[in-house]
Amino acid sequence: MATSTRGAPGTVVVKKEGTPNRTLYIRNLNDKLPKEDLKRNLYMLFATYGVILDVVALKTMKMRGQAHVVFRDINSSTQAMRALQNFTFFAKDMQIAYAKTKSDTVAKLDGSYKMPDTEREDEPDQNSIQPAGFGAAPAKAVPVNAQPGQKRTRDEEEEEEEEDEDAEMEMDVSDEDSD
């Protein structure tokens, strides 16, 4: 006689969830909800089992209906997974498992986070192109007759204002001549 994989009557057999992890992978979520509402509701639901560090829910075609919930410790994630497995959440039964890899949030906390290498060798570096296209940045504007760290006297300010008024008057006169 073959052995049965069923448990006691009235119990649900839980499939192998993988190695325990602080991050839970949740699938079979309602993809009609806006992303912020989904994240907020997942946070409120899972927060009863422990401190949540992050909730990641993306609405791309590949990731819709899925989310990751990152807990502070493994005990909390295990407790939440056992309690909420097949829980009906917005008219769909959630399927929960441990995430296969460590989340970026956990990696940043323990110091093992490495930035993804997205730069490809066949694409030129943007920083090297910019100066050639737009030229170098202009030098900082410095007043011609002022020494750094030295205030101008009132006489110098008044002379400058008079020069500005004279220049405006000359422009007005030249405008009238051209009419």
C-alpha cells in the first residue's frame, strides 16, 4: 500500500516553502487594486505579525498580482506565512512562500548590498558626452572692482547706480533716433 501525503482530516498540507527568509513572496493578489492601496493594505494585514521593513508591489506585466513583504526577523515572517496562507485578500486566496533571495532592504541593513551593474560597455558614458555638446560651465561671476571679503562703500554703490542710469538714457536716445 502506498503512503499518502495527506495529513489529518480537516488540515491543509502546506507545500515546501523553501528556506526560511525575512522576506515573504506573495502571489495570487488582486491586480485591479492601485499599487499604493495594495501596499498599504498588505502592510496593515502583515504588521500584526511583526515589524515590517518594506512592502514591494510592482504593477509591471511580469510582477502584477505579486508582492514581497520584508520583516525585521525570520520568526515574524514564518508566523505571518503560516497564519495567512490561503487567506482571502480582496476576493483572492493569497499564496505565500519565503523569497528565494535576500531582499535589497535586508542587504542594505547588513552591509552586503551591491549596486546592480546596469551600465553596458557598448553605451558611451553620458558624463563624457555632456561637456563636448554644451561646453564647459561658465566661471563664477565676480564683481570687477571688488576685493573678495571686502564691502563696497556707499560712494562706489552710488557711482555704479549713476553709470547704470546713464547707460539707460543712452539706450533711450538711440531708440528715438532710429524711429
